[in-house]
Amino acid sequence: MHFKDVAPTLISTIILFGFILFSFLAMKPEYSGVKQEVVLFLLGAWSTMAAGVVNYWVGSSAGSKNKDDIIAKQGSPSP
């Protein structure tokens, strides 16, 4: 498995877990030890990144990657 295959999955996982963490902290601000405004600001930033992750895996980026893979397979000589 190549790094370029693992990297999007790893980054997506980190972003989604961060979004879940900040969602929890927004609901339970007493656990974070910081002001609720800071948690809500971070939740907004992480929710934007989480939306980007969903758009990558479900939206046009996934289709573009599939197209690139098909083109690469057609261009390579078969054994």
C-alpha cells in the first residue's frame, strides 16, 4: 500500500475524530477547562474541515480520483 493511498484516509480519520471531540466538548464545556466560546470557535473550524472530508469522499474529488486511476491503468502496459 502506498502512502498516497493511506494519507487521505488517515487525515480524514483525524479530522472526524477531532470534530467528534469538539462536538462533545461543546455539549459538556465543564470537561474542557476552557471558555465555551473557544470550544464553539474550534467546533466551527473542525465542522468546516469535516464537511470537506465528506465532500472529498462522497463528492467530485472521489470521482476525479477514480477517473485518474482508470486512466493510469489504461496507460500502463499489461503484463
